Amino acid sequence: MPQPIPPPREEGYTSTTAVPLYWAAYGNKGAPRLLVLHGGPGAEHCYLLPQLLHLGAEYDLLFYDQRGGGKSNTGATDPISWQTQVEDLSAVVREFSLERPSIVAYSFGALITLKYLTESYSHPGMAKPKRLVLLDPAPLTREYRKVFEDEFSRRNRAPEILRMREELNASGLRENDPAAYRQRAFELGVAGYFADPRRANDLTPFRVVGRVQQSVWESLGDFDIISALKKADFPVLIVHGSDDPIPVASSTQAAERLRAQLVVLDDCGHVPYVEQPIKLFTAVDAFLAETE
């Protein structure tokens, strides 16, 4: 079963965003603050826990559920776009007085962070980041997204995953322990993200709101974020698993444009905080200490 998640130190809802967004603070109150963005779209922050609470030993961590997911899902049917998410991120930065935000962003959260950055080029009133840590960014062009979709589909048909699904169906868990069955079914549903699908164990489950996911991706259209990036005048670290179904080339090209530090983790897929936590946090801790 997944590790227990401690309650947040503080929590609440934003008051300056177009709709209230749930936020939660963990870690060392009074320490430098890190704004942490989860992936998705249409997901929630809890699946990054408890592993990312490692950073709370030295930092004050601020998470929020992006609009349409988790506790920020109002049930409204209005379309949610990438522009919506960038506007929300900008409003959160202002509401919490993050004049130069230090942002740690995972997967789709990293994509939104880079869209925020490219929007800031033409909107000087947007707060410039102090530093960015981007963990396995979502595909940063439409072409790389197509490569990811094909690869993820192929992995989900791999003999190892099919065998584990057959074992689950024959286990009797569905009838004898429905909660354990749902947990294992969730893990097998995301096993294709892992370098070794057998590592998809004890994960914190989460729900993706399909309507939001579809709406945000459609809003991106034929996107190419990489070509819009410029050399950053602040430190940027990009971490990417060598066996992520999202091509490493997507992050490599972004790092070249930003002049960012790139760390590729061997034997690691899309979930480095589960698959290679020691390697991941060694790199992130060193970067944050050097740039504090």
C-alpha cells in the first residue's frame, strides 16, 4: 500500500484567482519557499507525496491543485486552457507575494511553467523566476507528444504488463479486497511510465479529470514551446529519465535553448521520485543549495 501522507502544515483556497484553488503548505516554515507544480492536466498535487516532502527539510513547500483537478475541481464545465493555467499560476505567485519565485515543476506542471516563462517575455509585469527545477517535463512540441503517445501505447501492450494484468484478474482481489484491487489496477494503468513496470508499486493514487485534460491539450493546438524559449538569466535545472516514454530529446532541446543544466537519470522512466529518488534528490538538493 502507498505510504501515508502527513497532513499539510497549512491549507486553504486562493482568493485572487478566477475560481478558488486549493493550496497546501508543508515543510520548514520560515525557510525559503518553493512553489511546487504537479502534472496533469486535470490531476492534483497529492500524488507527488510523500516523496517530494524530502525537500521540506530545508524549504517551505507550497503546492496547489491546478484548476479543474483535485480540490480545485468545482464541477464547472467551462473550457480550461493552457492560458487559464498560466493565469492561475501568475495569480498564485502574486497572492503569495513570490516576487522571484523558485519553482519545482513536474511533467505537465513543467510545461505550464515554461509557457508562463515565454508569456513573461512580452509581459514584463509577470514575476521573473529566481530559479526553476523541471522534472521530466511533458512533451514540449506536438511532434514529441505524438512520439510519447505511440511509445506509451506500445509499452502498455508489452508482455510484462499484460502478464501482470492477467495475474491481477486471476487474484480474486476484486471480490476479496476491492480497495487493494483498485490500488493495483491504478498502478498497472501507469506502469508504462516506468523504466521497469515492476517498480509501479505503493503509488499514491490520483484521478485525472478527462474533460479538463482534453480541454487543455486541445488549447495547445500544434504547439512548439521549445522554439519560443530564450536563454535564461537565472538558474534552470532539467531532470529527465533516460527511459521516460517522453523523449529525452524534448528536454535536451529545451535545456539548450535555456542554457540550463540537464541531468539524465539512467534506468529511470517518468517517475524519478519513485524510481530513482536518491539520484533525483542528490541532483536537486545540490542545485538548490548552489543557487540559494
